[in-house]
Amino acid sequence: MIELINQENHEKELLSAWAAGFFDGEGCIIIYKDRRKYKDKVYDYYRLIIDCAQIVKDPLVLLQNNWGGSLSHISASSNPQPIWKWRVCGENAKPFLEDILCYTTVKTSQIEIALEFINNTMGYREHAKEGPLKPLSPDVLKLKKAYKDLLVDIKKENKQGIKNVKRATSDVVRTNRVMNNSIKKGLAELEKAVKKAGRFKN
């Protein structure tokens, strides 16, 4: 029995590690602001959305089978093939984010913000037990907006970091190319010198 539990835990860890790598490359975390009407007035609200989209359906089915959410396909004018999208929202995203957090490298900070958003703001219900959406207090709205702004800032930093890495990589490649050319030139000159010395020796 213990061996079976250990095997199941190991398989779950492998699945979570794979999902983390997949989400790092294909996933997206959004705190979405919208407006809804309640008693003839319009109020702001914020919603956490976790997305993964690509052409191949099978990996997204695997995510849905293990962490729930919805699966849909969309058509894009720029791509003749349908794009499949897996989505899980709000508190329903918490198990997935918690499972992959320790394995991620690119979106770790974004996931941490999303989990804080869930833990610190989702307890304030935006829905009445019965009936339409209820407005949130100004303090809760301010907190949710702060998380949204922080997530946007982290994404900007990630993009800048990626640009810096690409720029540094290009510089290294360029430097190596110059060095290789210099080495080739030096070897050619050395070869000429050796041949010339050989002629004098003869």
C-alpha cells in the first residue's frame, strides 16, 4: 500500500514538473478588469484567468483531465489551423498553481502573485447567494487593482529580462565570431610563416 502511494506521488510530481515547463512556455496569467451592472449602477470587478493555448490539443486535454477547467478552440485569421485553449479561473486555478509553483522558472513570480490574489481577495464574494453580481467595497477593489498592476509590472520585467538575455547572447556570439575570425587569420599567417621558413631552410 505504501509503495502504491509513493508511486502515485512520484507520478504526480512528474506530471506537475511537466505541466510547469509547459506552462512556462505556453501559459498566461491575467488579472482581468471588467465592469458589470448592479441595481442600475456599473461597478468594477477583477477576475483571475489562467490560459494555455496552442495548435496541438493533447497536452491541453491532459491539463484539463488533471486540473479541471474548460477546453475550447478558436479560429485566427493569421493561422488556418484551429488553436486550442485550456482555461481555469479564480479559486479553481489554485490547485494547479500550487502544484506547479516549485517547478517553474519563467513564471514563478507571476504564479506567486496569482496565489496571493486568490488567498487575499477571493474570500470577498462578488456574488450574492442568490441574484446578480454584488459590488465590492472600495478597499477590496483597491487591493485587487494593486495585484493586477503588480502582475503587469512583473510581466514587463520578464520581457525586459528576456531581451537582456537575448542581447547578451548576441554579444557573446558576435564576440566569438570575431575571435574565431582572428584565430583563423592568425593560423593562416602562422601557416604562411612556417612555409616561408621551410623554404629558407631548404
